Amino acid sequence: MRRLSISDSEVRNVKIFGLVTVALFMLCVSVFEFVFLRLGETLPYEDVVRRQQLNEELYYSPRYFNVGDIYKIYGVQSSKPEIIALGTSRIMPMEQKHIAGAKFYNAGVDASTSREIAGMLKILKSLDREAMPGGIVLGIDSWLFNPNYPANRQDWKSRMKSSLERIPVLAGFYAAYQFVAQRTKSYDMFIADKGSWFEYLFPAPQETGIGLNARMAQGGFRSDGSFHYPDSHKADNVREISEWRQWLARDQYRFTAAADIDPNALNNFKGLLEFCRTKNIKVVGVLLPFRGDFYSALTSVQPQAGFFEKFRKTIPSAMNAFGYPCYDFSSPEAMDLTTEDFWDNLHLKQTPFGKIMKRILVEFHDEPMINTVL
Amino acid sequence: MLFNTFGYFVFAITAFFVFLAAPGKWKRTVLLTASYFFYSFFGVKSALLLFSVSLVSFFFGITMRSVRSSRRIYYLWGAIFLHVATLVYFKYAEFIVMNVNYFLKEPLSPIHVIMPIGISFYIFQSLAYLFDIYLEKIQPEKHLGYFLLYLSFFPKLLQGPIERASQLIPQLKRGYVFNYNKIAEGVQLIIVGLVKKMVVADRLAFFVNEIFSDVVNFSGLVLVLASYIFTFQIYFDFSGYTDIARGLGKIFGIELSENFQAPYLATNIQEFWRKWHITFSAWLRDYLFTPLLSQFRNFGAWGVVGAVLITFAICGLWHGPAWGFVIFGLIHGAYMGTSILTLKKRNELWERSRVPAGWVRKWRIFVTFNMIALSFVFFRADSMKDAVYILTHLTGPVDLSILFQAYSAIEILSLIAAVALLAKSPGFAPAISINTNRGLSQQFYYGVMVNLLIFLGVKKYAPFIYFRF
């Protein structure tokens, strides 16, 4: 076999090419990172929480990154609330003013898969003893327990992910891969963003928001962890019930028809309740309302309605078995809510949470760990 | 597994290192195995079909030379029949049945055939091989392994170039010599090809797809712009593929043919087809147009036009089973026929006009480019109805806001930067290229290109346009 010979000058050429490429790469990364940092997109969560505690009016809403559980963990950890909210995006508008008297933090996350139930437990387990709340308002949704929702299926990716996370060295590699993948996605989003970010690169001394979305639209997470839609946000139009029925019948992602509750998700849920019981945390479950047009369709299209009905029976009885109450406000009529109280078919505006909390706060009155008189 | 995927990158790197490590006489076996392994990703049945077509060509080739010359024509027709029947069955059966049913009272049952990827390319390559043997331009290949590799060599298997046996087989037989410069050239071509595809073509596709998927909602300048942008998209897409294929070929010590030579700088349609999809145009010229021309020689200029029209109708149909492609071919046939008949007169007129030669050239490039862009409307439109709609709604409101809804400022700037850089890449446009082959500027140039790819390449999977042909 002929020897593979490369001359010194050729080696030098390859080295120069490598160096130039890496140098340019670093330069590009620096520019992206500088812009992200200036916009508050990549500000460490500790700093975000610290700044929000100093200025309670400050919104936090990055545009190119998802807000992770860690932000909420820092938030709970530093504010040491007596009551926290846990759950999906539907609980996120709930805020301090709805629980006058007790210190509150909303640790709800943009959760849509059954894995997020384990995420809620992770939030609780990450807290120091002093930060452990005395009560939890738990907003639960049917899709967390839907085995047919594509995102809930135990595909090879999630199996691989959970296997990797068990082995420390591989978990490190996986975390690095995730970091790179997330950054790459953020850079792509930034490049394709048609909005104007340049004017927010150098904000006025009186900072009004952390993250580009917060700066652009004055909305996002507040210091109490609650999420506020910006004033410019427009509510979705109400649709014909028949239109929603057709939509649901097409097995729209979270509402894909399923015969039964996902046993794994239910086990995780019971694990969460068990943890709360051992820590003497009072949990109050809430099945939050849907907008009337959507609710009518959801309860009348089979087999989706059948699954929803099972969810409404199974979850409250699972909670009751642990001695915890669960309020079913799925129907908007239960709280006299109108279409004006919703942003869209799923998400409530801020105000109606006052009504909901009035009904359930009574559950926390005699809790010894909640010191404040509610 | 396409050139612009991570899977292909891993495959190509692995194949190269196994190829390097293999002893001399085993290197071609490695390439053959890698080629069939690669093609099997598109279905084992597809690989079996490729193997069968190769065997048929191989045995017909050998037999054709071993029989008396007067009987060779029968073997040639036999081979042509088998190849064309295979192509027609896999590529056009559905289309034929659908169109025949249009005229029948009792329609035939519809046929659903999955077209093997790259079939048009390797069938045309097989036919070229058989024609060349018949015409005694080449000797039949007696080594089955080399012949199988000639048809299946993976860098050019899916979208060409359509290589001639006389060009490729001798290279396959030649021993591999490790050559740093060749590998460096190959890597450079791959980088340029990926930038053309992922940074330019795939991003241009955002706008083009948005408009062409719903043409009736647009009119005026938007449709004109979408047609122009598609003209560039298809060039960057296809020439990007060819660059990657040629780059990979170089890495394995094989020189594949060039398929593009600044086609949009052509000053007339004949020149365009000498610069666009060169290996395909040359195939049509040598094995279709020239024989037709000799059949029609008694009809003078009209015989030439007839041969041109038939050639281009087949050229259009080769692209796919759709009337849009046939119309595209016929338009080019009409362009070409008119161009041939009037070229002399036009040249005389320009000479008499005393307009400076430089201006005449620019004007001709402009006119030729616009004619090409117009024909591509039929190529890209989802249906004939859409194509007619576009051509009848080219005038109207000048509202380009949709362009700025499709692209951010950074995307527009990056497209301009990428095209400006590509214009300086070797072979992009000889008239405007600068020498990037020497010194630090070269390292810097390719360093920038790699970073363009990393940061501005569209990561979402987008198959090459010619992939479906």
C-alpha cells in the first residue's frame, strides 16, 4: 500500500484553515452571546430572580429560550413562599394578589407531557427545608395523563434520554449535547426573527424587562412567578362548537383519543402526592375551567369526551385517597365565567383566578405550616 | 440519507477511512459495497433493481460485441426496450394510466408504483454505455465489479452527473494515489456545495414555497419575484448537489464531470443548454438529437426544428410524469428552434446596429435569463392551472411586504453575503471569479464558508429538487 504522505506545508495549510475556522466560529458565537446577554436572554436565573426581587414590576420573558424549571426553583428558593402553585401553563396566571395574606409563588411551568409530573416533584425535591411550602395549589390537566398524546409516548428518544441520565458521565455528554442543540436552535430563531431587536440592545437605565419578549411587549413572568400576557396580546376568537368538535375529532395533539389514563403518569402523580404527604404539605387540586365553546365540544365528542370524563373521576379520587381535596372547575359555568375571562380556549385571564382562589383558599385555613391568617 | 444530512456525513467519512485503510485491490470493492449499502437506505428493492439493470446492461454490452455487426442493432433495440420499459413502468405508469383513463369510458385500475430514487440517472447512464458500444466508441467492460461500480458509484448515483463509461471506468480501474491537493479540492467543493444548498437554496425555498403553494392569493410583482427566486433556487440546489458529488468523487480519487458553467450568463438558449445540466444535455445531444437529426436530414431547417422539439419534449418528460415538465421541455424546444433559425439574422442585425458588443452581450444575457425564468414557472408550479394563473397575473399591485414577512433582515443580508462569496468560488461564474486558490485568503475564504454553513445553514431537512427525478 502506498504511504499516505502529507508535506509540512500541507499540514500547515490544514492547521491554518482549522485555526481560521475556529477563530471565526468563536467570533460569531461571541456576537450571538453578546446580543443575547444584552437582551437579557441568557442572564443566569439567579440574577433574574435577584433583579425581580429588587424590582417587583420587572417582567422576565426571553424570546429565544424556554424558561425552565430551574428558574422556578430559584424563585421558590429565594422567596420562601407559604403557598405555591404547581401545574401547567393554565395555572401560570395565578398571582400573589389572589392569595392575600399568605406569601405565594407560582411555580407552574409550560408543561404538557406526562414527564412534567416528575418535573413538579423535581422542583419540590430541589427545595431546602426552609423553602418548602406549606400548601400547594395543583393545576392538573388531562393531557398529562393521556398515553396517546404523541409527546407522551415512550419513544426511543425519551428512553435513551432517561437511560443516559442515569449514568453520570453520559449524563454530562447528554447535557452538553442538549446545551449545544438548544443554542443552535436559539441562533436559528434569532436569525429568522422578523421582529426588531436592535433597539432593545441598549435599554434605558430604568429596566422594564429581562429578555426580548419582556422588553418588547411588557409581559412575562413577574417576581411572584405568575405569567402576565402583555396588554397587546389579543384573545382568540370564540369558535362554533361544531368547529371545535371537528378539531377534536381530528385527534389534535394533546386531546388525542385514549381509552384509559396513562398508568405511568398516574404512578408519578401518586409519587408527587406521597412526597407532599411525607413533608406535611397540604395539596389542593384544581381542574381549571375551559372556555365555554371548547368545553361543550370536549364533553360531547367521543371518544375524547370519554377519556376526559375518566380523567375527571380518576384524578380527584386519587387525591382524595391521600386526603387531599380536588376541585373540578372544568365547566366555566361552575364559576360563572364568560368568554371574556379567557385568552383562548384553554387559558384564563388573571382576574377569574380571584374567584377560583376564593373558593379553595378555605382549604388552607387550618394548616399549621401556613402561618399567616388567610 | 441525503448529502445534506448528518447521517450522510457519518457514512461518507466512514466510507473514506475504510477505503483508505483497505489494500489497493480491495479499494474498489469497498467503494462498491459502500455504494450499494448507501443505496439500500432507499429500499433493498431499489438496490436489487439497480443490480438487475446493471446485469442486463453488462450482458447486453458483452453480447453486442460478440455477435456479427449486422445483428448488433437487434441487441441494442432489445436493451433499449428493457431499459425504457423499466423506466416507464417505475416512473410513468401511474401518469400514463391516469391520462389514458381520461379518454376511457371504463377506466383502468390505478397503478401505484414507488419510483426508485435515481432511476432516471442510472438508466440513462446504462443506455449511454450501450450506445457507445454499438457505435464502437468503447469496448464492453468485462469485469462485472467495475461495471457495477460505474453505475452505482454513490456520489453520483442519485442525481448524476450522468457519466460516460469512457470517462469513469478507466478512473475506477486506475490505482488510488493519496493526493492531498485532490482531497483539499474535494473538501472545498463539498463546502461550496453545502453552502449553495443549505444557506442559499433552502432559504430561498421559504419564499418560493409560500407563494407557489397558494398562487391564487398573490398577483403582480410577488409572482414575478417568486418565479425569479425559484430560478436561482433550482440553480443553487442542483449545482450545490453536483459540487458535493464532485467533491466526494475527488476525495475517492475520481473526477466527475462538471454539470454547470455559469448557465445564467448564457447569451442564448443554445449556450444555456451547454452550461446547464451539462452531462444530461450532452446525453440528449449525442443519443437523441443527433440520431433524430440524421433521420430528418431531408427536411432541411424544419427537420432540425422537429428534432429539437422531440428532444426537448423528452427532456421535459425525463424530469417527471407531469404535463408541466412536458410544457417546460416544449417551451425550450420552441426557444431553441427559433434561436437556431434566427441566430444568424440576429447576429447580423446586432452587427449593423453598432451597439457596443459589451452592451449586446449584457442585453442577450438579460433576455435569455428572463426566457429561462419564464419556462421555470411550468417546472415549479404545482399544476398547469397554477402555471397559467401565474403567467396571466404577472402584472398588478407592487406589494412586496410578503418578502419581508418571509425573511428577516439578517436572512436577507446573509443571502446576499453568501451569494457574493459563492460568486468568488472556483467554477461558479468564470467571468467574475477571483483566484481563491492561494495563500491565507483561501483559508479565510473557506473558514468563512464553513461558518456560514454552521450559523446560517437551514437545518430543517429539505430534499434536493432533482432528487425526485
